[in-house]
Amino acid sequence: MVLSLAAAAAAMSGGGGNGFNSSSSLDPFDSSTSWSVSEDPSNSSSEPFLRTLSPDLHPATTAGVVQEVSPWDIALCVTGTLISCENALVIAVLSYTPTLRGPMFILIGSLAVSDLLAGLGLILNFVFTYLIDNSVEFVTLLSVGLLISAFSASVFNILAITVDRYLSLYNALTYHTERTVTFTYMMVVFIWVTCFTLGLLPALGWNCLKDPSTCSICRPVTKNNAVVLAVTFLLVFALMMQLYLQICKIAFRHAQQIAVQHQFMAISTTKGVSTLSAILCAFGACWLPFALYSIVADSSYPVIYTYATVLPATCCSVINPVIYAFRNPDIQKSLWMACCGCVPSNLSLRPRTSSDV
């Protein structure tokens, strides 16, 4: 302000009281004009200060420019923190409870690990964007690779749990002899190898860092790579719908075959179908908008649409622990024992099977 006043006084004295001369045609009191300490007001231009500032002459001023934090990125970081806390709790319960070692709990644990990595990936993405120079290629590729691997593993683990539930009903008599722990571990390893491979694709050259015109809505993933991932998700979702439809048919068939418990089974089956419908609808509502938008859009589209579809997709990892872990009576029992050393009397202690929803 002092410098502006001094510039105004110099201009008025040079103009002979007739106003500003031609070399000082700017209003020094205009808020759109800024002066630095070493700047000569008589040589000013109409361009904003930051655009005409030379980094070599004024390094301290340019270093003070702070990047504005997007509310969307804050929301994603908060979501990642919630995801990490929820799934860390699930992993802790499964790790410290010896009785939770069956195939079903192995799949639930694998899902929790993938969602935990997804939450950490969202937090790291925020850190890399605002606290670390994200122009470094290694940082960008590391962040996007972790997110692709984690969210892909989350989707495939949900599919594996759905297949496990279907097989437990379709092959009820031979399920426990065919579905061994070793077989389940092999399936989990296959899922993670596949997802880590997908996450490595950008680092292996399938990225748009050198050709921004080929970028998808999520830089540095290419448009073609994003379309492949989106189509894969749509196929997974279609397979899940088919499996859940078969599960409902088998459940209704079992209910009709048990005449003695017909009323009880009818109520139980209706509740189970409602639960399956809610699970499938929640999964679709979270992921379908992002998958479809990834197919039709590219990097030229407004970024707000990308945020609006990414945020619901990340929320799927928030509700996964509630659907697949915290509803399980065995995990509930372990949580109650860990928290207060007792089990509520209204908690069902019936052994949980894979066919339960």
C-alpha cells in the first residue's frame, strides 16, 4: 500500500497536475495491479503481477505461491482415512482370532486388505498432490498403480465371495470337501497377481505422460486402458448379477422342499433375497457411474464430473466391511470380546456358512 501511494505521488507530480502521463496510465489504487519492491511503476504493464514476474529475479515471491486445495480432494482423503480405519479393524480381528481361518474368512480378509490399500492410496494421492512435487513421473505412476491394483482387487474379491456363496448352495453336500483352505489361498494369490499386473501397466509404458491427448479421465491412465478396465468391471458386474439370481432361485427351491418349516423358510428366504438385492444395488450404484463415464469421457471433459463419479466408487470400500464383515456373527462375537470381554445375549451364535447373506 505504501508503494502504491508513492507511485501515485510520483505520477501526479510528473503530470503537472493534469492527471497521469502516458507512461503511467494505470490507476495505482486499482487492486488488479501489484508492485514488487524492486519494480519501477513507470515501466508497469497491464498484465497481472504473477504473469510478468521473473522467477530468476524474484525467487522468494514465486516460492510463496500456495496451491489451492480442492474440496473434492479433501473429501477423497477423508474417505480414504475412513476406509483405512474400518478395514484395519477387520484385518486385526481376523488375524487375532484363531477360529476365523475358514475359506470364507480368507476371502473376507483379502477384501479387507484390498480396501485398506485403496484407502491408503487415496491418502497418498492427496499427499503426493499437495505436499510432494507430483510432476515427478515416479510419484504419479506409483500413486495410480496402487489405486488401480487396490480397487481392482476389491472388485475381484467381491466376485470371489459371490462365487463362494453360489458354490456353497449349488454343491451343498460336497462344498466343504472341495473348497479347501489351500484352494482358497490359490484363488486369492491369482487375484492379487492379476491386479498387481494391472497396476504395473502404467509404469511399463501404458501411460499418457508423453502424449496428454491420449489421457483418460484419470491421468496418467490412457483412454484405451481405462476402457478395458471399465468393460472388465461391467463383465464382472453382469456375472455377479447372474450368480445372485441363481442363488435366489436355489434358496427359493430349498424353501419349497422343506414343507415342515415352510413358513419360517419363506420369511428367511425373503429376507435373504432383500439383502442380496441391497448388496447388488449398492455395488452397482457405487461403481457403474464411474465405469460408464470412463468409457464415454476423456481428459478434455470437466474435472468436476470425474470427481462426482470417483467419490461414489470409493464409497464402495466404505460399505464393504459393513456388508461382508461386520454383519458376520463370528466377527461380531470377536469384536465384542475384544472391546468389552463379553457377548450380547441377543447375538446369534449359530455357525456361519458361506451360503449365509
